[in-house]
Amino acid sequence: MVPAIIAFIIFLIAGVPIAFCLGTSALIFLLSKGITIGLIAQRMFTGVDSFPFMAIPFFILAGDLMSRSGITKRLVDLATVMVGRLRGGLGHVNIVASMFFAGISGSAVADTSAFGTMLIPAMVEQGFDDDFSAAVTCSSSVVGPIIPPSIPFVIYSLVGSTSVAALFLAGAIPGILLGLSLMVVNAIISRKRNYPRTPRWPTLKEAGVALLNGLVPLMMPVIILGGILSGMFTATEASGAAVVYALIIGFIVYRNLTFKMLKESFIATAKTTGTVFLIIACSNVFNWMLVTEQIPQKLALLAGQIFTNKYTLLLAINVVLLIIGTFMEGSSAIIITVPLLLSIVRPFGISPIHLGAIVVLNLMIGLITPPVGLCLYVVCTITKLPIEKVTRATLPFLMAEIIVLFLVTYIEPLSMFLPRLFGYVR
């Protein structure tokens, strides 16, 4: 067991893709125990041989199709009508548009790419500092995987055998709090630096057009959540319905989605899905190795000896996850850590749904922290700014997100109120 763990750490530090880190360390474990390596193929297959896993590619495809259908400008126009006249107007527009986009795409990287190319140049042109514009864009993208529908919550539900509908509901209030906290930071800095607001109020006609155009894509999360909560379809079937709705919008409503774009969307979805599924398959072998050696039980026993109450345990979990999130991609971290965390928190009476909100929020904050903050690197690529400069500008927003994280951690109703209201948790 020890050689396998050492190999995993070495490969991880060396920058080897996480799937190969997991698979290779499991292979070393099997060879050291004299177990046939044919078990790897068997465990990899059973790791992904599950109908609910179909939700992952469909949600990815739906988000990609919506992004290619030109919804970004429509969401920005709607956000501008709502908050553009506030001090620091385009900063608020950036954040609110990200919250809207979260209910459609659920991808932080897609959010950063979409709004980075559109809003950062516009903000700089209006007089915002370039590093501040980049910081607002990447910080607000963290909201994407928190507000439902969310790919990380889908993965958590499959790994942790919990209700995806309950997790979607658990992320709603924290996601909104996250967006509001970023708007507060933007307002304070904008007032201090005298950043501009949009020059005029929109006319009634402009507001009506923006509202109508914006409501069409925003119906997607309503269909997904409404269908799941009403019992009309499961989460997997909801993902299929989301794809159908995205196709209708792209081909019939907006009429700007082409078959070439559809092909590109299929290819992009296949690449992303293949990466996620390979990680899931290899992690199933790795987790089998841990269970065989009774690591979850030993960790649970150790946690019971070290921590006297759940509050200190949750603090330790937050610290560990924040560190993990700085160098490991969110989906990979969820797949590896959740089985272990569930075994640790169960004796303390912590709900798996509450833990899900904490885990995803922690790991998404990692998207804007170096050295592996994906959104940080995406926005630096767009703006051609050095990562150190953008990181410094991101710090006030990062502190606000960490404050929200601890509020969600220690005020359980923030994540559990809606799941309880809809009967998913007693």
C-alpha cells in the first residue's frame, strides 16, 4: 500500500494526468499484492457502467450548444438593464451575467472564456483597470458550478450515492450568496476608484427586448429543476431534455446554430466526457485499493480520536480542500476525496448533502488560486496580463468567497433549507 501511495504522490507532483496517477498507483498495489492485473479492467468498467452517468455528457453538450447559440450577449444585455446603472456598472453586469450563465452552462472555464472576451475589453474601454476587469471575470466564474445545474454536483452525487436534485437545491442559496458578495466587493472598489456606471437608463423598449431575449435561455434551468422536482423526469432524463431545448433555441428560435457548429460541439463534448470518464474509471480502481486496505475505516477512527466535535472537523476539511483545490482540478478532487470524506463525517452526523455544498464550493474557489487555477490562466491568456498581477487583483474577491464558504459551512440551513423544503432531507 505504501509504495502505491508514494507513487501516486510522485506522479501527481510531476504533473502526470490524474487518471494515470490513479491507474498506475493501483497497478503497483496489485503487483505488490500478487493480484491479477485483469482486475483493473473489470473495476474500470464497473466504475462507469451506470445509467446516471449519462447525465454528464448530456449536461456538457447542452451547455456547449447554448454557448454556441449566442446567448452570451443576450445575458449581458439583460444584466445591463438590471444593474448597469450602479457604480461600477460593467463589473456588476459581469457578475450578474455569470450568475445567469451558471444556470445554463455550469462550467466556470466556459464562463471565463465567454465573458472574458466580451466584457474585459469593454470594461477597460470604459475606464476600469485591466487587472481588475480580469479579476472580476475569473472570480465571478466560480459561481457557475455552484448554481444548478452543475457538473461537479452530478459527479458528487454519483460518487457519493446521493440525490442530485437535493445537491442542486443545496447549491442554489450559496451560489446566490457568492454572487452578492462579489457585487459588494465590486461596489466598494468601484466607489473607491470612481469606476463608471453605464451612461443612461435603458428605455422601456430596450428593457423589454433585453428581458424577452434573456428569458429564453434562462428557461433551461427552470425546465431542468422543475422537471426533476415535479417528478416528471430523473436527472439523467433532465439532461436529455436540456439538450433538446438547446437545439430548439439554436436552430429554431435564434437560428444561428449550424450543423458545423453542432459537429464541433459533439467533438468538444466527447473530449471532455472522455477525460471525466477516464478519471472516474481509474478512481474506481484506486478507491477499491483504499477499501481493501480499510483506509476509510482507519481515517474515520483517527478523526474520532483527533476531533471532539463536527465544527473543528469541518474547519480541517475546509483547509484541506482549499489546499487540494489549488493544485488539482475540481472533478478529479471530488472523485478522489468524497468517498474518504463521507466515511469520516458520517459518525459526526454531518449530512452528505451539506458536505457536497462544502466540497464543491471549496474546490471551485481553487479555480482562481494558483498554481493550477484554470480560470486564472484562461483570463490571463485572454488579457495577456502576468498571472501575478491578476492574482493580486483577485484577492479581495477571493476573501469574499472564503467568507461565504465559512458561512455555508457553519450555518447549515444555507445549504439544507431548500432540500428540506422539497422533502429530500428530513
